[in-house]
Amino acid sequence: MSTVAVYFANELIDRLKRYAEERKLNFSEACRELIELGFKVGDAQERGQSEESKRKQELEDKHTSYLLQILNIEKEILRCVFNKEATTLGGATAEEDLLIIKENVKNFIESYMGKNDGT
């Protein structure tokens, strides 16, 4: 084993001494035990965060997939029931209205994202 010199505040040294006494360890063993424990906790937190991140990405992917399915269903419904006189978008066909909707949504998203990015 290697020797390491570390400078601690007196309060921390007192806490480490109490910890060592409570566990009947010498000071050096107590410090080593706490440092190893700190690394284990840090590693576990990193694993937990990466697993949480993975689950979140899977959920977002499923959400996107379902949203695209719903949008495609709505497009088909619009094509089936399109009434030129009833629409307020001004397109002559369902496809023209879909293009107008697509452009409106694109503009909204760009505007919204710009506001959230601080621009």
C-alpha cells in the first residue's frame, strides 16, 4: 500500500477520529474505508443516472412513435372527410390543408424552441 498525505480541517479530523473509535479502527483504516465507500456511492449514482437516462430515452422514443401513429391516422381521417367549404385554412384539397398545418406547426415549434433556448 502507498502512503498519502492529506490536509483536513480540524473539524473533519475530529469526526474521522470519532468514526474510527466507534468502529474500533485505526485512523488510517477509517479514512480508507470512508474513501472507498464514497467511490462506491459515486459509482452507484452514476449507474443509476445512466439507467434513468436510458429509461427516459426509451419513454421519449415510445411517445414519439405513438404521436407519429396518431398523426398519420388523423391525416387519413382528414383526407376522408375533407370539406372545402368547412375548412378555415384555405386549401383546395386535404393535401394543401395538411401542408398548411405542417408549416404552422413547424413555425410554432421553431418559435417555441427559440424562446426556450434564450434567443
